[in-house]
Amino acid sequence: MSDAFIYDAIRTPRGRGRPDGALHEATALHVSAGVLDALAARNGIEGPVLEDVIWGTVTQIGEQGGCIARTAVLASSLDETIPGLSINRFCGSGLEAVGLAAAQVRGSGGAYIAGGVEMMGRVAMSSDGAAIAVDPTVAMETHFVPQGIAADLIATEYGFTRQDVDALAVESQHRAARAWAEGRFARSVVPVRDVNGLVLLDHDEHIRAGTDMAALARLEPSFKAMGEVMPGFDRVALLRYPQHERIEHVHHAGNSSGIVDGASGVLVADREWGQARGLRPRARIRASAKIGTEPTIMLTGPVAVTEKVLAQAGMTIADIDLFEVNEAFAAVVLRFMQAFGVSADKVNVNGGAIAMGHPLGATGAMLIGTVLDELERTGQGTGLVTLCVASGMGVAMIVERV
């Protein structure tokens, strides 16, 4: 059985997912093909030398539908004999794509590009519909609530206050601003250009470096109305969690992940493939895992799946040097640190999705590059990436520098 190695990991900058965002004129196809081209150019990929391109996309409708992975191959410089596979594990799609590629490499060798894309300013989140949300036969049985209600339920269940979640959000902004100022993302971020070659965006557009506690304190909770008034999702959640008298609504736009556009890609291959091309691997994928969790609270998957992936790797939490825990909502990260007793100085050290945004299908692969860059910068060895996933799932991966 072959080991699966990471040879390269790149991403686009994250653009604000709005009509005035810098990437609004770029399609998911355009940015995906750009990532594939950049990986090909950086690693001398020519001809039919890849087994597949595996691409995560959450809202697979319209211009993001129709197996965009294959279309991106055809729109890029890659050989037309290379196929494409589009997958959807909600927010974990990008990391799951890398995990699938690693499993294929371990089984039969070869090389893959895995990653994902989400242009949230062009293809609205949830516009494809979801049975768990719209089909009453399953929504009622599972006590379905929107993710924001689930995030507030986590805060209520585990005792996180408004000050706690706001403090994490402020730190995310400051860390991301510092990382950009110090050039920590320089190796991984490739600018997005238009059809004329002009740069549309070369930096993460969502960061608000001046954010402070006073500014966040002025924001109203985003999910209070849908929880308490219409359609009353708090009552639905409390049917599953009757030990609480009410849900404390602490999340808002400033301590939740930003809506952004972006794409990312990771080159995964066995050692022989790299040696034949004079490429040196940056890291080995030691283990990956996924898990299902209770669907009402929904976003606690990072804890359960981290326990699972550590067991698979024969490791403990103390063996991990750095953690990337997707900042879907501040309470998700706080719960992870609480559960494992992990210090904040090892988690999301260069900021996270609260500051830079969460382009759903792309984020997991982006975090691979983020943790790998930081491991190399600091001389540390092992990183763990994990994301919560809608409807109650979690994904995780452990990588170690070569």
C-alpha cells in the first residue's frame, strides 16, 4: 500500500460574496480552472499524468452544477483524458475531496488534484434546496434547525457567553491581519485574474483588521428572531434539549463565518510519482476520518471526528502541534478547545473563517495549505484539520511534514 503525500497546496484569495465583491464577475468554472492551471504550472504537470480531479462544491446548481470538476479540467490546461468528480459533504467537501484522493493513492498509487470551489456571491447558499430543511417528514423527525440556531445551542449547552464568542472573533481578525502583513500566506495564495490577465483579487477581502469588542457589542444576534418568533426554531431545538429553559442567542455576523468566493486545490500523489518528476513531497497524509453526529446541535462533529482520527493514527491530542478548526461559528472552535483542553495558541494561529470567510466547498482544502505553511514556517511537525458539517457530521485529517 502506498503512502499518500501532499506535493503542493494553493488557494485563491477569498472575495466578499456580494455583488460588490472583487470576484463577483468570476465564475466557479473560471476560478477552478485557474487553480488547476496554477498547480500544473508549479509542478510541471503535462499530459495524462493525473488519475482524477476531485472537487468539492456544496451548492451544485446552475453554473456550479453539472460535474464542475470535469468541466474545469476541460477549461484548464490539463489533458482532456483526465476525468473529474464533483462531491458534496457540505462544509467538509474540500477536505473530503483530499481524503478521497489520499485513499485512492493508498490503494492504487498515482496522482490526483483535490479541492473545491464555492462562489457564494453568484450561487446563493441553500438555493439548491435540501430535503432535511424542506421535507417535513424528515425535518420534524430530526428536529431540524438552521445552523445558526445550532451554533447558539452549542453556546447554551457548553456555557459560552456573548463575550466569549466575541473575543474569539476579535482574535481571529487580528491573527489574520498579522498573517497577511507578515506574508504567511504568500506561498499558497495565487491571485485571480480576468480573461485579459488583469488581477481581480490578490488578498483576502473579508478581513476587518480594526475589529474590537466594542464594535461587535453593537451587533444584534442574527438568529434570535428565527429562533423565538418565526418560525420558532428554538422550540424545536428545546424538544431535543429540554434541560435548557431557553437558547442564548450569542452569534451574529461578526462572530460567524463570512460569506465569500474562492477555490483551492491540493496535489496528492505517491512517492514514486513525485520522484519520477523530481518533486519533493511537503507532507504525508497520516489519517483522515468522517463521522455522523446528532443533527439538531449539528456542529459538534469536530470533537467526535478528532477522537476518531487520532485513534486511527495511534496518536493523542498531545501529539498534534497545530490545529485548524473551521470557524463556522465561534462556539464551534470554543467547544473544540474546551473538549480537548487545547491552548488557543495552537488553534487557528493565522485566523480563520470569521476573519477571512468560509467558501463552503473550498474551505477544507484551503485549511490543508494553511496548516502546512505554518508547520513549515515554524519548524513544527504535525497538524490536524477539522470542520463541522451541516446536518450533523464532521471531517478531519492529520498531516505530518516530510
